[in-house]
Amino acid sequence: MIFPLKSSLALCCLAVSPLAFSQGSNDPAIEQVLVTAKGQQTLDNALHTAHIFTLDDIEAAQVSDIPALLSKIAGISISDSGGRGSATSVFVRGVSGSQTIVLIDGVRVGSATLGAAALNSYPIEAIERIEILKGPFSGLYGADAVGGVIQLFTKKGGDGRGAVSATIGSNSLSEVDFALSGAGSNYSFHIAGHSEDTDGIDRTSILTEGNDDEDGFAEDAISIGGQLQLGDSSTIDLSILGTDNLVEFDNTFGADPGLQTENSTLSTALAFNTQLNDTLKWATTLGLNEDEAITNGAFPSEFKTDRNSLGSEFTWAASASTMLTFGADYYDESITSSNDFPITERDNIGAFAQVQSLGERFGTVVSLRYDDNSAYGTNTNGSIAVNLNVSDDIRLIASYGTAFVAPSFNYLYFPFFGNPDLLPEESESVELSIAGNHGAVDWRVSAYQTDIENLFSFNPVTFLAANVGQAEIKGVEAEIRTSVANWDVSIQADALSAEDVDSGIELDDRPQRSASLTAAKEIGPLNLQFDVRSESRRFDNRGTQISGYALLDISAVYQISESTRISAKIDNLFDKEYTLNLIGSSNRYNTEGRHAKLTLRYSF
């Protein structure tokens, strides 16, 4: 699947409201609504810690991929395997990517064999909005929502307009994007394409047997979106996002014969929405998702996931402050692999309900969900969150929830390793937050704890996957946004303790502390932005310490005319050498040193 196309640009500085943080806002009434929370919650009254990146944010930050953007948020960290396109893990509040749900336009995506979505495979140029909900959400979404939910919204269209852009940069980077949208009396559409190629960096520090070479990355993607208005109260929405990329990598076990992996994804969402009467809405979404990875070499492999889903939900506004959401969904997963899996299909049916009551002084949200999976049985989960407005400026929020993680096909059925009797991981989480809005200053502080049982691991006695671990994860997050001398300033920081309960050893790849600062200023046609991010030490899975680091990025956007603008960015300005991941005890995965890019965009 190859798409020789392209689409747009990248992102901005962190704007904050009490308990939820955003990045700029063209239409606050629309952009503040938390679609992923299902109901009437907005950034201003959200009972769960939430973040929104708007299109303005995405086009100002000028990041290369979605994980780089998410890492700007307190409590989110990443670990990659050597530069652009490499395997990347995103940790939300200390839990791994397999313990966090990823949606695209309401459709669950990712690999059923790995049990996680490769967020770096989806081009940020195709995305107009990202919502992040932190905390347990299995009470709404079912399996894998221990850390939260990340939802990507693709561009949908509007008034007739178009744009083309070209980017050049370090490591022989070249990108081309185009976008075209339009609308009629009862329809709108958007089509965009993205194409990228870079020679990359040497992904590892291994310098023998042909591994001391540059490892490139190439990607093509296409995004199609549209809406059809049916009368005054109904719509049909369609979104399609297809990607195909080629990633070169080193052989960490010997000679490098030119190893590479081709990754392709296709996500399709078809939704029908209607307002049945003044108080009742109905929405139904059909989702199709494909995820495939093909690797060459002496031990070639192929893993493909096909997931079909159908969900339907009703939202009833019982009063001005109370809303009931209830529904059911179904999905089936099947895999195709070069390995001989004894079972290659499973399905899941779930039903859920949520009640939101958001008054002037007191608010509460309660959710409950039941799941029945053909592979691992039934699960019931829920959550409750309460909010008290202590004053006009300060809120207190407390929440509790349970969640679970489904065992992947690899854990259940991989030859000579899988264990079909494996149980889901189960978690309990509590969170206390205080948030305030004092004119020019918005802030929030949250403390949380998540206890996980039945952790998936390897049993050295049976040589099979097993539920043998427990984890305790505790953390504190602080976020503040203000304006200083006409600079919009955002500061975020967090401290994390994540350890295996039985051994007392810290869980690998999680930094113990991190902090970021973003400062942005508009000077006529020029927008300047400075980003600083630092992380303390972390440990790999052998207990080896990985040193911390601090980075400074500088970006600028200059509006030459109404239709033309030029953007530039320098990442890692001081050329800091650091790593996020080790290979054994003597080698590491490399990260990019100082690198820059320049983009010219023309709109019509």
C-alpha cells in the first residue's frame, strides 16, 4: 500500500484551563468540548485530567511525529529505538503503550499481536485535533484503558481552500504535503497527502559488521474526510487514513544485511449521527482497521491485524446539568502471520453506561461497562469522579476507577511462548487534583496511584507467558500557564515512582522526573517559540541506569503574505548527546543531535 502524497505542518504552546490543558483555540465553544469523554464535559469543567491539541497547536510546534508532541505533556514520556520511524513506546503516567487505548475518529487502532498502536506511524500532518484523557477508562472503552485514551481526529474539510508545502532539513530530509477541501449546500470534503524521505541517523552505537551506517525512513500517506448533511438533524461522516512507511534498522545480534521493515496501516470510520428529539441523540460508527508489518533478513516475518468494529450509543439530556450516555459495541480481530498461531481470531461485545451531572458547585461522573471476549472471558469495570467548586477560582477533584488490559495474541498464542490460560491485567487507580484559574494564571496539581495485578511476564520455569507480576505506580503532576511580558508561558512537571511490587525494582524506561517549558510570542507577522524539556535518569530492563538530559528547541513562523508563510525549527540546539534506550550492557540506541528544517507553505 503506497500513497505518493502529503498534507501540512506541525504544533504550538500549552494553554491551560483548570484541570485540562489546550493549545490555542479558534472557536473556544467548539474546541473546548471533550468528545472522547462522551457527554457535556469541556476543558473548563472536566472531571478527568485532559489535554487538547488543536490544529493551531499542531501547526506551531513543528514536531516530526505524534509521540514528540505528546511528550510535551506532564506525565507522558517516550522511548524509541534510534530516530525517526523507529519503534517507539509512549508511556502515560508510567503505564506502557499496550495499557493505553488509541482511537482515530472513534475507531480503535493498533496491532493485535503486539497489543499496542504505533503512534509514530500516523502522520501528524493528517491530524487536526488530539485529545488525551488520563486515568482509567475501561468503564467507557473496555480493554487496555489503564493509562487513559488518546484520540486522533483527522481533517474533515470546510470552505473551498487548498495548500501545498515543501520541507527540507538535516539528514537529507525532504517532505511534500498537499491539502484540498471544499463544501456545498449539504456536504464538505477534505483530501490530503504526505510524502517524506530522510537518510536518517545510525540508529545504534554498534559499529561492527556493517551496522555503522545511516538508517533511513520513508513514508507516504493519504487522508480523506467528508460529511453529508441529511436534513436538519442528521449527518453521515467518513474518514480514511492510510499510511505506508519503510524503516531501515541495524542488526543488534550480528551483521547488518540491509534490514528494513515496511509498516502499513489503514483506518476507516463511517459514522451516522442524528438528533432524535430535543433531548436525545443517537450515533452509530462502523470502523475498519488494518495494521501490517513485514520485515526482511535472515529471519523474515509478517504480522497483520484486521479489526472490524460497530458501536452505537444514545445520549439523553435529562436536564440542563445531567446527561446519560449508554450504548453497546462489538469488534472482531483476526491476524495473519508468518508464524503458526494456533488461534487467529477473537471477538468482543461490550455494553456501557455513563451518568454526568455537572452543577455550579458540585459535579459527578459515573461510568460502568461489561465486556465479554471470546478469548479471555468477561470483565466488568467502572469509575467515579467528583468535583467541588471551592470558590469561583478553585476546584477540587477526586476520582477512582478500575481497568484491565487484554492479553495480546503474542502472549496468548505465539508458538512455544504463548499461554492461552493467561488472565487480563487488572488495575485500580485513585487521583486527587486541585485546579485554579486566577485571571492570567491557570494551574493544576494532581496526585495519583495505580496498582496493577496479573502483569504479563515470562515464567523461567515453564518458558511460557504468565501472570506473575504486580506493579505500583505513583506520581504527581503540576501544570501552569500564564503570560509574562507578552510571552505565553507554559510550565509542566511531574515526578513518578513505578516499581515491581515483588522485587522492588523500578519498571524500565520510565524517567523518575521530567519538566518542560514552552514560551511563545507573536511579533507582527512573526511567531517565535522556545521549548525546553528535561528528564531525569531512567533504568532499562536489566537495571542499568540511563542518564537524564535537557534539550532546547527553537522555532519560528513568518507570514510573508496572506497566502504564503515560511517556518523554521532547530531541535536540540546545543547538540546534546543522550539516549532513551539501551542494547545490552555496552551499546545504545542513538538519538538525533542538532538538526533543523525549513518549510515553505502556499495556501490558495
